[in-house]
Amino acid sequence: MQAIAVVWSGNVSGCWQIRYRGSDGLQRPTGEITVPAEVPETELVQYIADLCDEWATRSHREVVPLR
């Protein structure tokens, strides 16, 4: 399972920043996942699920929001 963080960054001309979350609590930018600024927060889970479906496994089939 790969945990990612999705953060709105208003200071970079309003865009979603996607970061890998490490087990040590640190985050690093992803290079391969981009989410357009036009995607509303309410649609993020589905958008990321569509992009990352190849990561799915039998035990981890869906994108689950972590707060």
C-alpha cells in the first residue's frame, strides 16, 4: 500500500500538491501524479482512484481518505 497526501497549495497559483507519505512521517513530492486545480475537493478520491488503479491489490482495492 502506498500512502499519499493531497494538499491544496494556494501560494503556488492554486494547485493540488501530491506527496508520498513515508512511514517516518516525512513527505516527498511525487513526480508521476498530477491533479488539475479544476478538480474540486469533493471529487479528489475518485480522481486519484482512477489514476492509481494499477496500484490496487487484492487486499487494498480502493482509495481511502485519511484525515
